[in-house]
Amino acid sequence: MDIDDGGSEMTDLPRKVRSVRIPRRAIISFLSAAATLILVLLLWQVIITTSTISTYQAKTPIDVWRYLFVDGAAKPVSAADRRADLVPIIAVTVFHAAVGLIFGVTAATVGAIVLSLSSTARAMFLPIALVLQTVPLIAMAPVIFAVFGSGVLTAAIVAAIVTFFPLMMNIRAGLSSASPETIELVHAYGGGRRRLLWHVQLPAALPSLFAGLKIAAPATVSAATLYEFLFSFEGLGANLLTSKSYSNYPLLWTLVAVTVALALAAYALAALVERLVLSHRYPPTRTHPSRRGGAS
Amino acid sequence: MTDPGVSLTNVTRRFGSRDREVTAVSDVTLQTRKGSFLSLLGPSGCGKSTLLRMMAGLDAPTTGRITVEGLSPHNLRLGQKYGIAFQDHALLPWRTVRRNVEFPFTLAGRPVERDWVDELLSMVGLEQFEHARPWQLSGGMRQRVAIARALALRPSVLFLDEPFGALDDMTRQHLNFELQRLWSEQHATTVMVTHGIREAVLLSDHIAVMSARPGRIVDIIDVDLPRPRRLADMSSPEFHHYVDRASELLFAGTTERHAS
């Protein structure tokens, strides 16, 4: 695609921007994220210890910590063994989510391009997509299972259904965000639909693609978990179910915490890639008003 | 007349369906010679931009005939024979200044002439900003990038649609003198859309004064002032004569419309 990689040979002007603006913003967002995390953990701990819920079923962050890191707190005795048992479970879910995300992003990108190219496709496909969007996934899931069986393909389809529509609408909005003058410019130099798409529309859609990706990435984790919960015997979703039926509550709560952490990590990864790709190439969107306007 | 520049014969452009039709351009006929600077001067809504877009092959006349340097606008466009700049700079924010100037090469599928792009960047005084992004520049700098981009393919024809229309007066005047210099170096057949009377007189060989609704040409003024025209020339009696003449025609065009 037509993205410029002039980042390393910037003039004085953008270098100044780089050394002042980005780190401060990064530090602030890191600190606020850490504060939020501590607050959530504190609330979790306080609610469970002060309530009358059975401590046998309801576990606190400290219990999860003990399950993960303290020898003898649960079986197997060694905490390292318990952690080692979790690794393949997490790996399966990560695999399901990753395949699902790739599936969803690809389908959404292709869908958005087709929609932007053809008004017939828009008229035919958009209502169907909208209707499908309103059908609860839990109602569709058995149908998908009946058709595709258990396997990574079904996991990918479930994840793709969750992410496809919002991602496609985001990308589509991005594709049509190019100014009329820019489109005119491409025509003025004899450029056709293909050049317009490649050199103008796709690069213009990148910020909205990433905005959609930051929502889609954590959503695929929950979609993968849902698939495993319903149709599979592996991964976080399936193990949530079995740990519950074996009344292994420390494991159950640990798995819940791991699932949440995985969804947050998926978001953070999407945000990181967004920053790596967009910053310095695209106009900053969240800068302080007084810093706007550039150098003139 | 020697080699033809732009040639318009009974050009009319109507928009809309039959029952709600709007005539944007009505029966425009004019000729210029190759290498001359023509301004389309008129109030907003007089169809001057529509006229320019038709010459550039971005729109087609309902009736009438247009050729530019002997070519149809369609062939002129597909042959990448012209450069164009709009009021909206239409720069791609993710491309650096240099890569924006190179964009016409990409669109035309031609190899980038790096030395020429270097030269263009220094001609518009932006060689130090080649790696900056458009959103880091001032409005005037962005329009300079747009002008450099318009010249990228060494076009023999230049279309300018109010290129400095969004800028403040100081910057605008400054860029007008730069434009005069660039134009005289490139010898391009130029058509500029403007609503600035002094700007039109400063730059043009011919000024087509237009009136609105329907857009038509009131008269064509041939500006016979020596070049290069300098800032001091703008206070000369000859300069004022042309400004007054254009003002009269513009005013006549508007009063005529109100009377009818």
C-alpha cells in the first residue's frame, strides 16, 4: 500500500514533536491504566471479602495470585506445574482468536472494498449484513456447528461473525473519507478506480481500520472463548466449563482473570500496532488544542 | 493566431433533470494562444469552476466543443498533459511533502524524476521541508506543495482553480508573484479560476469576466502590461485602468442579473 516510510529521516520539526509529545502522553495513559487496574482489583477483593458469598466459590485476586504463584495453595502442589498446565490452554485460545481475527479482518476489508466499488453490492448485501447482525450469536452458533463441526474453522467463523460487521463499517467509512478534490486529482492524472483505491482510499482508511481493530481484537478473544465453551474440549472456554463442573473454583477464577487479561492484551497489541503504523504519518487526533496548527 | 491554447466553441453545460434544469455555463466561446495566461473571473456560482473542469476533462459540456492545445480534454487528461491545483490543496496527509510532489508520477505510472522534484521543491522554497507531512505545514506552504505537484510532470497546460483562495491576503499576494515566476519559466498554457480582480490583472494575458446564472462571458479583457509585473506596477495608472474595467464588467453583470 501507499504508506510513506520517511519516519527515520525527519527534519528538525517532527523530531521535536517526537521527543516532547509522545512520551508524556504514553506515561499518562500508562499510569491511568495502572490506576484503573489497581482499582478494579481492589473492588473485586473488597466486594468478596465484605459480602456473605461463600469463600469456597468466590475467589479474590489474592486467591488467584496464590493459585498462580504459591506452592501448596492448590493441587498440583507446585505452582510452576499449575502455571505450566495453563500454557497450552491459553495457547489454544490465542490460536483460535488469532485465526478468527485474521479471518474477520480479511473478510471485512474485502467486504468494505466491494461495498465501496459497487452500488449493487451495497443494495443487496448491506440489508442482509444488518439482519445477520441482529441475530444473536448464540442462536447462530449451533447452525455454524452443524455445518462446519468442531475445529479451528468454526472458531474462526464465530470470531469473524463477531468482528466482521463493525470492522467492515469502520473500513467502509475510511474508504469514503478521501476528499472530493483528492479523487478529482487522481482522475486528472488519468488514474482509474484501481489507483484511487490503492493510493488514496486504502491509506485513508487505515486510521478507521485501526479504530475498528481495537474493538475487534478483544472481541475475538471472547468469541474464541465462546466457541470453546460451546463446542470444544480445549482452550480457556472449555476449561472454564470443566473447572466449574469439577468445583475447582481457584482454577475457574484464575481462568476468568486470564481471559480478561488476554482480551486486554489483544487491545494493547492492536493499539501498539496502530501507533507504530500511524504516528508521524497521520495527523494526530487526540492532541491538546494548544499544540495544534503545526509550524508555520 | 499561432498555435492554439484553449479553444471553446458555444460551450453550454446544464445540470439536473429535464423539469428542474440549471444552466451552469451558457454558450461560452473563447480562444487563447499556446503559452498564454487566461483568468476566469466572476462571482461565485458563475460556472467558472465548471468551465475549468470541462477543459480538464473532469466534466463534459452538454453542447459545444472544447480543445486544449489541439487535443480533446479527454485525451489531454489521459495523456497526463496538464497539471492542476485546487483551492483545497488535496495533499495526501500520509505522504511527505516530497512524495506528494511525486504523486503525479505514481498516478501516471512513470518513474520519478528525482532531480526535477528536487528542483521543484527548491523553486517553491520547501527543500528543507521535503520530509515533513502536509499537516505539519502552514496553509501557504501546503499550497506551494500543491503548485509544485501541479508542475511535476512538466505539463504544457496548467489548470488552477482558485489555488490561493483559502489563504490570507499577504500570503496570497506573495504566492501570486511566485506563480508568475514559475509560469514564465514553464511557458505553460494556463487557465486560472479566481474571484480576485487584482490577482487576475496581475497574472493574466486575458481575463474572461463572467456573470452568474446562467454563467456566461460578459467580455474578455486583454491585459497588455509588460512582464514581469512587480509589486510597484500594481499601483500604476495602467494597472488601475484594467482593475476598473474588470470591476465595471463584473458590476454590470450583477446589476443586469438583478434587473431581470
